[in-house]
Amino acid sequence: MRAMGPPALAIAILDDDEAFRRALSRLLRAHDHHAFAYDTGEALLRDVRMRKFDCLLLDLDMPGMSGFDVLAELARNPASPPVIAITGNDDPDFAQRALGLGAFACQRKPVGAAALLETIGRACAGLRPAGVAP
């Protein structure tokens, strides 16, 4: 039986790195969330139309449809869930571009578990990202 705590969230993970998807899925499940892993933007966008996600974790730098492309598609629907962009690219323009396309936050790989979980909680609660002034 699940302990009383925050409700379980449905979180989609988009990343072309299978090991990273598995690691994020394990982390989310360990915190009683539901993880849905995708290796292409097209597959994620198909499910976003049919399933309600509380949050999306998107790798920005992917072959084919990138996380930026997915963000642009999601921006067309104001009811889209909050997006946390994740990138291994240390170019500050990557983060700024993702935020400009509507991402809630952008985190760099390797992603710290505590920081990611806090950001997911803030995004799902409709709060500002940590470190952002009002």
C-alpha cells in the first residue's frame, strides 16, 4: 500500500539514450511516480494527444525530431503539461532557446536526482523554477 504523500505523477521521458531513459524511469518509480519512456519525439507527441501527463522531460539534442521540435509542437497547445528540458550540451544558448520555446526549466546532464525531483514538483505545482526571481 502506498504511503500517504504527494500524489503519483505521470511523467513522460524523451531521450535517445536508452540507459538514461531507464535510469530516469527507475528514479521516478522509486519516488512512486509513473514513468513513460520514449525514444522519438513523434512517439511522445502521439501519446501526448491520448494520455494526460503531469510533466515531460525532454532531451534537446536528438537525431530526427529534436526536443526543440517537440517544444515547438507543444507550444501550439496551451493545455500542454510543463516541460523540463535536459541537455548534455553546455552551450548557454541551448537553455535559453528551450526556455524561449516554453520549457519550464532546463537542466544539464548529468542531472542530479534531488534537483530534478524538486524541479518536477515545482513545475507540477505551478511554481516558478528555483532561482527565478518574481
